[in-house]
Amino acid sequence: MSAGHTIYLEELGLTPGDSVSYYARATDSDTVQSKTVSSDIYFVQIRPFKKDFKPAQSQAGGGGGGGGGGNEPRSCADAGRSKIRSPLE
């Protein structure tokens, strides 16, 4: 089974720099013993609608690439958790 829902972020009064976190929770309709499951938590960073980007500097030689990073997903999740714990303004 699958389901979908559209979240209209423009209706939330968000501004560039804001973050939104969301997850889904479903409960079955078993009258004897209902069960509830939850999805992972997801994060959305609000950016300006129009942003002029500068072309990246060319990396001579090509090839290779990859590597580095690794900590970004954890940093994003940690930032989201602290944002969730913060009182609403």
C-alpha cells in the first residue's frame, strides 16, 4: 500500500533560511490490536526562489573526484533535531 500527500510550504509563511522537518505515521484499523509505524524523519531547507549561481571553476585533468563529505547527513540530522526541540517562534 502507498499513499501520498502534498505539503504546500508556501502556506506556512516560511522565509529563506528556515528549515522544515517532517515524518509520516500510520495506524492500522485492527480493532483487536492496532499497530502504529513511523517513517524516517526528513528535512527541507528553504532557499530563495531565485538565486544567481556562479559557474564552478574547472578542475583540469578530470577523472577521480569523489571522496570527502561523509559527515554532512549527520550534521543535517543533528541540526534538524535541535530545530525540532526549539520552541516555536
